[in-house]
Amino acid sequence: MTAPTAPRPPKTAARRGGQIERKTIIFSAAVLFGALIIGIVFLVVFADPGSEPQPTATESGMPHIIDRPNSGSKPTNPGDRGGSEQLLLFGGMCVALVGIGFVVFRGGAKARANRDRWKAAGATGQDGALDP
């Protein structure tokens, strides 16, 4: 009879000696590169180039490719430049950035407090110094 052997731990993409396996990094880079290529292909295939912008004339008679301030028309549809959809999107982005900043700031404050508690526990040398 053969002696029973201990089961081997499953192979994972976990860190080995504090390092991420090379296969995991290469696979992640390949997925990212593939997603970029697919996105570029979709953009090229489905993007509508539109018509070429025509220079606009001013009072002085000189044409300008870029419209001057207050030379256009007010937004009539929600999707127009400066319309309600564009302003709502801008407001949503501002709220999201403030929320991310709040979460990062709060997380940093908690990490500093926990680090101070760990330092205090190490200084006392007592087990259970962090128990509530």
C-alpha cells in the first residue's frame, strides 16, 4: 500500500513571495491592449465624420473657423451645446468627483487612526490592546 499524501494547494494567480505572477501581468496587458484595439476599430467603423466645418464671416469680413463668443444661437434642444443635458452631465461629474474625494479623505483619516492604534499597541507590548 502507498502512504496517503497531503493534498496540494490549488494553483492560483495569488502573489508568490510578495510578487504578482508574470503570467497574470502579461494576461492583463493583453486584455487591455485587445480592448483598446477593439475600441479603436469600432470607432473607425461606426464614427460619422460629419461635414467639414465652414469658416464663419464676421463684421470685418475675415472668416474664422472657430466661432467667436456670442456668435451662435441659444440651445433649443436638451442635447445642444450648453443645453440642459450637457449641464446635467457636468453637474453629475462634479458630484462624482466630490464623492470620490470624500471617500479618499475619509479612508485616509481612518488609516491614520488605525496606524496610530497599532503603534500604541506595539509600544505597550500587550496582546489585545486593540480589542474594543
